[in-house]
Amino acid sequence: MSDSRYTDLDRPPLSQAALTRALIRPGGLWTGLTVVDRTASTNSDLMQSARGGSPEGMVLVAEMQFAGKGRLGRTWTAPPRSGLAFSVLLRPRVPAQRQGWLPLLFGVAAASAVRRLAELDVRLKWPNDLLVGDRKLAGILAERSDDAVIVGTGLNVSMRESELPVPTATSLGIELAGRKLDRERTSGLDREPLLREILREVEAHYREWVAAEGDADRSGLRAAYQAVSATIGREIRVELPGERMLTGVATGVDRNGHLEVDDKHTLSAGDVVHVR
């Protein structure tokens, strides 16, 4: 049966029951977790749930997305069960001008989880792409609906070179290929421990950030982000709206998570290219 969830034994399905037992607890951030075989976009699905009044902490995971969203209107696709595609619903009680830190917070959390489980030097390209070297491992997209923010993550786990959408992408499987992995290190390719660890990291950073009323300095978020940045200190080219271009050296991120270039330009949006 070609449609069976168990056809590709190298890519086992996620267990909703096991993830729920591990992540849903009284007083915890995560209030519900659903795994679906297939959907157009987990972000779009949770956006609809948010408009219907769903509470903070809902998590939706898809084994396959056929219309996944990327930044700047791009699409994101991957073979079934070859990665992690999930979105979460948050209702942060922090000033609106500070909520731009949410996708960066997710980047810090995901990078920390992957570094620990896979022992890879994962870095962040501003604002929130996960890189190994100069190749993209994961992307993050945040969207707002009234007081709710939906944050979606797409992370390549077992994708092969022939399955990558672009040559500049990579996966955990590709990065770990050829290495002698002990039993503990193989958890870097096991999607369930990886998802659990990412969501636990998100919860820890999110609680600290909300307790600090969204202040990225007081919560330690800005320092954590800059410590794993692949962009700060690099010469970059930024493609801006209106076919404008800015080149310079990225010197930091400000208190609102905006990128500082040459200590005189501050960017809230733009497509960053690391100049080799």
C-alpha cells in the first residue's frame, strides 16, 4: 500500500500520543498537540484556530505540507516525514513593538536543541534561518492574527541531496553522514526527541521573555541570539523592498531585533545575503 504511513521504514511516523505525554502538563505552555498526515500549511490551519478562539499553546505538526509558507511569500516543501513541519499558537502579553522577537526566539531555541542533540555548529542568519556553514537547515515564519501570533518552523532532518529544493539547503542527515554516530548522537536524526527538545527550549525562553515584558536584554534573549549569530560581523548584502540594495557589515541587532549595518542603518526587514 503506497499510502501507508509505514511504507518508508527509514522515516517512521511521529506518535501524537507519545509527544502529548512528554509535552502536555498542568501549568505548562503547551496545551494541546495534534499530528496530521498531510495539510496545506500548519500556519494557515492554526491561524484559523486562533480566529476561532483556540487557547495559547496549541501545537500542530504535519508529516507533509503541500503549500507550506516561507518568508517573503516563498513556498516550503519536503518529502513526507523527512523533516519537522510544525506551528504553535501564542498569545504573548507583551508590548506589540517587542513581539518581533518571537521568530528570533524560536531560532535561538531550535538552534540550541539541534546543537545539543546533533552536536552540530548551528548558527542563525538574521532574522531566523538556521545554518550549518552557509547552507540552510531550517526556516521560521511568524504571522499575526489579532492578539495571536502563529510561529511555524520547517527543519530538514533526513532529506537527501537529491531531495533538497535548492543547492544551498542541507539536512541533519546530510551533515551527519559519514560520521561515526554513537547511540546518543543518533537522537539528532530522531524527530520525536528533536521536536520535544525544541518545544521545551521554546517554552523556557518564552517564559523568561514574557516575564521580562518582552525586554530582550532583561530576559537575556538578545545576548543569546547574538552569541549564535552567523550574520553579525559578516559583510552582507540586503535586498530591500522596491528593488533597493544595501551592502555593509552587520554589527548587531538592536533592542527590537532589528539588524544594524555599519552602525548607521537599522533594518526591520530584508533578504540578507552573506557575502563570501
